[in-house]
Amino acid sequence: MRERDIKLRMIREQHTLIVGVDVAKRKHHARMMDSRTGWECGHPFTFQNNITGFSRLLGRISRTKEEISATNIIVAVEPSGHYWKPLAWYLSGVGITVVLVNPYHVKRSKELDDNTPTKNDRKDAWVIANLAAEGRFFRCYLPQGVWAELRSLGQARRRQRARLSAARVALVVLLDEYFPEFGDVFKNPLGKGALYILQRYPWPVDLRALPVERVTHELKQATSGRVGQKRAVQLLAVARDSVGVTEGLDAARLRLGQVLAEIRFWQGQLTQTEEAMARALQATRMGAYLLSIPGVGVVTAAVFLSEVGDMARYTDWRQLRRLAGYNLTENSSGQKKGQTQISKRGRPGLRSILYQAAVTLVARNKEFGALYRYLRTRRENPLAGPQALVVVACKLLRVIFALVKKREMYDPQKVLGSYRRQQIEAAA
């Protein structure tokens, strides 16, 4: 039975009151529908995003349920940002089923009733209710316990990485303007030697008056002897001939100090978050299975579980593939056959961590590396690098699912299977 048929049965086997809610920061809009008639129940109404408003919603739901003699209640919401979460937790806590409709579907369905692209909260609430009545929704997963901790930590890590990346870009922008040759000497501007120079002699004018012996000595001390005279001579040479801007250096020095402080701050925040994720990973009792895969580290395993939640709620690895947006789609019409590609309709964070893990696995894991090379070099339909990495990522999903479900550790002999091994050996 198709998944949508299961959802429709959930709605239609019982007399269901469907409540569509368009959420916002302060005030939510709601409209109610009788699943048997498709007619609206009562008038559209609003309620505040607080306990008084939630109580008002429950009162309206209860009265309408009695009026139409419904036996089931479903509240459908569009997951806009984070505003829907307090309402979903509250309703779940009082035993009401909450489902989510895809924002993309809401946007596409707005013109069906009135043939206009008009957008307003009352209209959106009705579109949401209609989509739920048609079984076009997905179950609301509200992680609890360690899964809630992992989900929150995963979101925090993603934000911290983005801000750290932005601070690093700001550092590069400053150097490109005031000391563009700096990168020729120090490939990593955050290495020990580079940081020492940036904190004390950041601009060419600061370096030109220094003797090479002094710069050599200080670099050796800062890097425990790993950087010395060769780099010092090179640094002073590029400083002497630098084409960097020479005006506004005091302000630039202040900005540089702020950027370096910001980088240190986000590096510290990221370290704390990843340490907390490692502890949470251990509490899941699933981490050991993931970590048994050569090439999968603590952070990768923790981020993966923060995205998928409790693995016990999945019955097939293909559910994980769809969640990641790695399921294949094809656009074809008439005699034109479109190119097959991944849907990218799932969780971008899950898709990203799987792809990053695939890059590491092909370099560090013998079995996954062999699979990647075979996909790239096979005689029929060889794949491009990114395509092969997506296949490796899907294979990783399948392996993780099997390990967790069977509670087994990684076994190199079982990963590829006899048929795939024969293919790889024949192509070698």
C-alpha cells in the first residue's frame, strides 16, 4: 500500500476534524474542515502564540468536534522556521495528532481555488487544511530525550560553523586589501606562525623595519621551531614590495583584532558543542555501530544521528535516502527523456554530512574506496566524481541502517556483497 493511501485511511476511516494552522511569530491563523464533506466548519479565527491562545484553540476544536460528531482530530501546520514547534509540542502533549505539510506544496497549491497568486494567512490556513485532507502531509517527529539533545546540538553546530566561516572570509577580505601577498607566505592564515605575525606585525609597514634575525627568532618560538629563517626572509621580501592599501591602517588593525577574536570565539563554541555531541552520541547506544565503520568519526556519527533521530522509527533504508533527498527523479515528456538526478527535497544537513562522509570514506575505507573507483572507471555508464560520491553516500546509508537494525559491527566482508565484489574484481 502506498504511503499516501495509509495517510488517507487514517483520515477517512474515522470522522476527522482537520485543523489547518498558518503559524507566525505572535499570532496564528486557523481554519477547520470536516473530512467527510470537505466543508469548512465555522469561521476562520486567530489565536495568540501563548497559553491563552493555545487554550482558545483547544476550546474551538472541542466545540466543533462535538458539533460535527467527529471522532478524530488532526492539526496540520506548515513548518515555517521554528515558530511551529511550541504549538506542536503543546498539542502533542494533550494527545492531538500533529502533521506537517510541505511549504513548497502550500506555495504551489494557492491558486487552485481562486486562480490567483494572492497570499494571506487566512488563505494559507485553508490550503494547509486541504492538503492534509488529501493525505499530502508527513508525520510530525518531535525528538525526545537524547535525540532532542542531539538535534539541538546539531543545529547549534551548523550555525556556529556558518559564523566561523563568515569570520574567516572577513579575515581573507582584510588581508586581500591591506596585505594581499600574505597568503603567498602562509597558506593557512590561522596557523601558529601566521597568527603570531597577524597579532603583532599584521601590515607590511610593520614588517619593513624589522631585521630578518628577529623575525626568524620569533617565528621559531611561536611554532616550536617548525617555521624559521626561510619563511622570515620570504615574508620580509613580500612586505617590502607589497601593493596593499596604506591608508586607514589603524582602523584596519582594529578590525583585524576583532575578526581574530571572533574566530577564536566561534572555534571555542564549536569545540564545546562537538564535545557535548560526543557525550550525547555515547548515550544513544547506537554510536558504536557507526564508529565501527573505518572513516566515520565521532562528529560525523553525531551529526548524522542528530539529523535522522531515533533509528528505531525507520523500517527501510530507503526512508533515510528520501529524508536526505538522495532519491532519484527524472523529468521526461513525450519523446524527450530527461536527465536522472537526485531530488534534493530532504534535509540539507543530512545530505551534506553524508556527502562529506563519502569524501572521507573513499580515501580511508578500503571497501568504499574500491566501490568509488569502480563506479568511476567501469566500462558501461561510468559516473562523474560527484555522482559516484552520491552513490557512496547512499551505500553508507544502507550500511548504517543494517548495522543499527541488526546491532552488528562493521564487517568488511559483508559490505560490498559477492556480486559487487565480482564486478570490481572483473573491472580491475
